[in-house]
Amino acid sequence: MSTDNGTKINQLLVSQPSGIVLLSAWLTKHGYSFELQKRYRQSNWLETIGAGAMIRAGEKIGYEGAIYALQSEAGLTIHPGGRTALALQGKAHYLELAAKKIMLFGAAKERLPGWFLKHDWGMLVEYNPSSFLPSDVGMTDIELKTFSIKVSSPARAIMECLYLAPENQELMECYEQMEGLNNVKPSLVQLLLEECQSVKVKRLFMYMAEKAGHDWVQYLDLKNVDLGKGKRSVVKNGVYVAKYHMTIPRELELHGKSL
């Protein structure tokens, strides 16, 4: 390898954090041609983990390093959400379960690339494309060892869990997560409720927040929140909650009440 090429790879490795995936398209855009990338692989500077994706040779990459690439290099909104986002912020009640599955969310038209799907991240990957919430509302940056990624804030993460309930997420688990949602800005919750496109999520979120007795509920203005019209049955043969016109599991309604 020429001195110029050696300098160029050194510049790349110094400028980019360790532990991340390097996308071929991003490298090309920044002056690293396909031919140069091929030389780097042949010289054992980089190694491929799938079509269009590389890592520093010899590194072990976690899924977080792949999320960094999707967000910072590919410009996608795909992010850890739901239970995974709560676990990353130390707020998951089911940390063992959260560690076995990556819950990812993204916009309705965004897809995980083939290299991400085919790579073994050591855990199951569950991807939920949806636009029930805007991609830029209720997100937060979390710092990892050498880089940061965007994940759902706790309030948004609970809404994402509720979006999956009851088919792919236990409602009682959602409520237990809601009980821990103490330190949250009412203004953020207000914005999330106003922007959320799922009536089911908004009704369940408000029901659970009130049931949990959170102080921040009193600062919300539901006049600006579209809770929809008509009845909703979250489950069959449950208990009807008149305030929010929905039928929920009996276990949830009776939870915490003296019989």
C-alpha cells in the first residue's frame, strides 16, 4: 500500500470512533473509493460483515455500533425503542428479557439493510416500522464507550410498548414500566400525546399514568389531545373503563385495588 493510502486509512481510523460499522456508501461519499476499500480489506485494515458494511479488522461489534452507522452514516431514524430503550437507560423492570431481544423502531418506509439482518448480534432483532410517532419527538442521546446513539426517551419508549400491546407486549409489563415514569417533563409528554397518531396508545398511556398516580398528569392539557371517538376493545372479555371508552384486562384494572 502506498504512503498516501496508508495516511488516508490512518485518517479514517483516527477520525471515526472505534466499535462502529463503516458503510461502504458513506466511505465512498467521503473520498474512499470502492477500489480503496478493497485494498484496505486486502491489507487487513478493514473486514466485511456483509454487503456494503465493514468494521475495523479484529474488532467485535455490538448492535449499538450498527445503529450508529444507520443513524450517523445512512441518515435513518431507526433506533432502539420500547423495552430496549428503557434497559439502555437503566429503567427496564425486565432487564434479563430486554437483554435477549433488540427492539428497534423506525419510520414506516425504513427497512433494515441486509447486512444488519444477516449478522449475528447475539440476540433476536425485532424491528417495528411505523409512523405513529414523528421520528424526532421524544428522542434522547445516550453515551456509550466511544460514541453516542439516539434512543427513545422513557415516555416515548412506553408509548412504543403500548403500540405493540397486547399482541406483542404484555400490558401488565407496560404498566409496571409506567409506574417508574416519575421524572418526566410534562411538556414532553404533552407533545408526545399531541403528535401520537394511535388512539389506543394515547388512551392506554393516560389511563396508566393516572392509575400510577403520577404528579405530572395534572399539568397535561387533554383538550389539545385527540383521544378519538367510540369504544375500543384492547382485549376481549375484559373490564370497561368508561372515562377512556375502552375494554382492558381485568388484571390491570384490579391491580393495586383492595378486593
